[in-house]
Amino acid sequence: MIIVNHNKYQKFFSCCQNISSKILSMQLQKELFSTPIETPDLIGKVLMPNTGLIILSGADFTIFFKIMFSRKTLKDIINNSPSNEKIDDFIKECCNQTVGKLKEIFFNTLKISLAISLPLKISGFDELYFSLRKEDLHFFYWKIFSSDTEFICSLEIESISDFNLDNFNLLEFNENLHVKDVEFL
């Protein structure tokens, strides 16, 4: 497994970090901050009890995007105390919006068509099994947080046909991100 050199892929990593942070912030109507996590010891560890997962896939590479979270923490910061199912739906929709925006950016910038899986909510303990996959994965981790909540996000990138990941740095990210409202919470 490879932890991607954040300096070499900084533009791509910043793009992903900014998109996910803005989407969560807009949907929670809360100011959130984000910071990279560069600890290789995180791979294959249970970081949070719950995980939202979605896959962005093309002919040359596959990206696994995850938002790791705690239902209890989200219930504590949301006034109407939503059910577990509503929280799971909310996280899955945030995964969907994040990867949907990445798909749009890949097409608009590099003319690469990608497919998106349905978002899933899995147990944080499933992370133990994800680490058993192929060894040629590239990882990015970052934390999105405020004083009363925290999410850990990750991207796992698998090059299928020796795709040059340097192309990811050609992506153009528009800071004026338009996100639809999520009615789950």
C-alpha cells in the first residue's frame, strides 16, 4: 500500500478535501474545518463506528471515497434527533454529492467518463477487510471537524491500466460549489 505523497498530488488532494468539507458544511449548516492526516498507521484501522462508501470507476482507475462518522455525535448536534436510518441516508447523500462533483470535474477537465456506484453505509469494522485488498492502492486521509463533531474522509485510488496519477493534478476545481439541499435532517 502506498500513502500518496501529498506534495506531489497536492492540487488533487486539496480539491477532494475542499469538496467534501464544503458539502458537509453546507448540509449541516455548520462551519467545519479540514486538515490532512498523514499517518500511514490509519490504513486498515477502525477509525469511526460507521462509514459511508461510494465508488467512482472508469477504464483506467477506481476511486473509493469514504466518510467515517459517529451516529451518536451527529444526533447530538442535530436538533430533531433523527433516526439512524436518516443519518445513514444523509451520509450516503453527502458521499453521492462529493463523488458526483468529482465525476463532473474529471469529465469537464480531462474528458474522462466515470461511473458512480450506489452509496453504501457500512460498519467501521469493515475497514479491517478493506486493508486486505491489492497492495497498489494510493491513499489520502483528512479530517473534517468542528468543536462538537468530527468526520474522517479517505480516498483510495487504484490504477487499473498504469494510469498516470499525475493527470489528477490537471483537474480544475471551482470554489463556487453548488450543492443541492438534503432534506434528510
